[in-house]
Amino acid sequence: MLSIYDFLQKNCYQLGVRIVVVGAGEVGYYITRLLTDPKHQTQNMEVAIIDADAERVSELAAQLDATMVEGSGSHPESLQLAGIDKADLLVAVSSSDEVNLIAGQYAKIQGVKETIVRVEAAEIKAEKGKDNWFLGGDEPDLIFDPDQDTANEIYSLLDSWGAEEIATLGDETVVMIGVTLNSDAEFCGKTLSEIGKLYEPDWSFLVAALRRDGETKIPRSEETLQDGDHIWLVIKRSEKSNVLETLGFKSKKQKRILLLGGGRTAEFLAKKLVEKKFREVTLIEQDAKRAKKLAARLDGVDVVRGDITDAQYLSSDIDAGKYDAAIALTGKDEANVLACMYAKSLGTDRTIAILHRLKLLEVLGSAGVDSALSPVTASANRVLRFVHEVEDVATFLGEDQNFEVVEIRVEEGSKASKSEIKDMNFSHDALVGAIVRDGEPSIARGDSELMPNDLVLLIAPPEQVDSLRKEYFLAKDSS
């Protein structure tokens, strides 16, 4: 989240930042909500959102502090009403590839610096990066596909057995995972200081954040980890499996996977699982025509027709309990949660549900869902990572989480350069989790010395990230 604000501030738009969002669906709404969140308003930021659905525009006008424009994002008049001629950024995320592409092209003609376009068609995505953009002019700065991004995120979870959340950072040398501790975990009953001493002198991980009793915080060395704590760890990627095994999650080499629903995300995921040689992949799709198409497209996948909300079907016909993981990927949140509940009750080890309404997160802890992902947040993070020039960002689901993970480059002449972390006097709710230097990661310690061009993983409340970046990591003469 913060990264987009840092990016825009770094470019010194003194009169404010103007952003046009095309499409007021799930993705457009979520991105606009982030951009207009008061706690991120470190400068004047104006957002306009365009959608052809009059009822949707009226509904969101009461919810968002943004200019609402009723009309097509592909029409010059609508884009002009949204202020495209003065915009610094266009984010085109409607459900139509054509609308998004036209909006992107028009924005480039109007001089918009950055354009980010949602595209589903594989043929169009393949055109990105070729010598000449097939529509003429400048190509979009980013083309992305929410369904493909979500499928990749699910695969990362399946490849990190036991993790409930995961983000890959630090030039892909570091991961941050979220797990829930149980009483059998080696860390339970120990303070963070005691855990650290066990892994001297070269740590492979760090407990970066903790959620307990609905409150999320950055823990300190005297904190004792307890059964039921949800913790986020920064881990060297090469040590990920070892750390997860220490937490009680033994890696499974040949997993059986059950995909509940046959939409685009399921199709992307099924192909990836077969490519990675998972032991068995079964996909259930209720629509007969869609099931037939998937069966023809997906070699190595057992595609069957059935109702994922039918407990008897999952039990008797599919034997869901024999699978290591069940992933519910339909467009209906209730069906996804219900299917995960059934699968869990039948003995499935891990369950993952796709959610479109984030309010349902509140009930998932007791619903047999181990992990929840949303195309909304996957898309937003994809966009926000791109628009930040030199930093990356990881955000996680849940309204109670008051931290972000942001990559910051240490500049020559900054306060952080050639300083030890313990001398930087961060507040108690911020810390450096990892350092990547010349492609090699290290877990940060108090006596770790930061050097120019180090890539630093900063974990902090959103409202502090910008001030910390300016105070410690930017050169003194930076604007």
C-alpha cells in the first residue's frame, strides 16, 4: 500500500497526485479504497474512478472519497471528465480487455506518465515487450492478470507446506510467511530472545510480527510465543523448508491436490501443478460444457463434473479426505467456504479458499479454512509493487493487521548508510527484518551494519513507512 504513495512523492508532484481508475469492480474499488485511505494521505491525492454501471457509481459515491464518473473507460469524454489530461497514473482494471487497452492508449497520448492495464487474453499479454506494440504508440507500463497472479500465489502456498500466507521479497532471496503456532511447535513457550540464542551466530529467520487476541504488533525480544499465536516470519528463502519443519510442518514431496471449481484461476493453477509434477490433480466443475473444455485442455488433470457444495458427493464420489489439500476457487464465497468445511471434516490436511468479500475473513478461523486469498488483494499488490520504482511491498489480508513490509534501498549519504541498526532508534513498532547485499540475503540483527545500495526489508505501520524512509534511507540532499 504505502509504496504507491512513496513512489509518487519521490517524483515530487507538489500540487498533488492525480490518479484515474477505470473499472469500479472488486479490484478497482479495493485499489481506490487504498489510495483514499486517510492514514496514507501524506500529501494531497485526488482519485477519480470511471464505471458504466450507474447503480455501482451511486453506491460507491457514498463509500469512497473519490470523484465518480459514470461512463465507459474507453470513451474520451469519460476520461476527460475524470481528469485524464492532468493525471499522473492510470489504473485500468475493468472486466473488459478492450476498454482497458483503449484507456491505456488514450492516457499515453494525453501524457500520463504511468499506465497499468488488466488483460486476460493470452495473445495480448504475449505482445508485451516486443519491439513494436501491436496497437501502435507506447505499450502499457504493466500488463497483469488477476487470475494468473492468484494462481501463482496459491502455488507458492502449496510449495510452502503449513504456511497460511506467503510473500517473496528481496530479489526473490527472502520470504515472509504467516503461520499459526500449536503447542507442539518448538517455539511455543520460548521468548524471542531464547529462540534467537538457539540459532546463533547466523540466523536464518526472524519473527517479525505477531497477532494474538485480534491484535497485531511487532514483538520484542522479551515476548513469549504461545499456542494459537499467528506469527509472520522473515526467512532466507533457501531455509524456508527447514524453518517450516521446525514449526511442525513437514514438507510433502508428492501432494494430492483437489481443485474445487473450474474457472480461469483453477485452470492456471492446474497447469502449474502438473508442470511441477504433483502426484495427483483432480478438478471438479459443475458446468458440463466448461468441464468438457477443461478436460481437453488440461493434460494430466482428472476433470470431473460435480457440485462442490454436495457433502455426499465429496465424501462418496470424490473421497476428498484422501487429498493433501483442497482449494476452492469458484466465484461464490459461500460455496468456497462450505466446500472447504466439507473437505476438512473428511480429513483433508490443508484447505484454501478464494474470497471476493473480505468481510468473511472474520468467520474463517472456525470454518475449516487454513488460508484465504483474494484476487482483489493479489491484483492490488501486483499494481502497487510495480508503481514503486525501487521498492517492493507485501500486504496481507485482515483489517486488524497494522503493518506493511516494504523494501527500501539504502542511499549513499543517508543516515542509515554505514550505521548499525541498533543506533537508528526506530520506534517499538518498526524493525528491519532482512538485508540483501550483492544478491545475498541476511537476517537483520541489532549490530548489522547497513551499507549503500543495500536492499532493506522494513516492517512498520503504514503511517510510519514514509517518514522512516525519508529520515533514514534517503540521501540528505534527496528532494
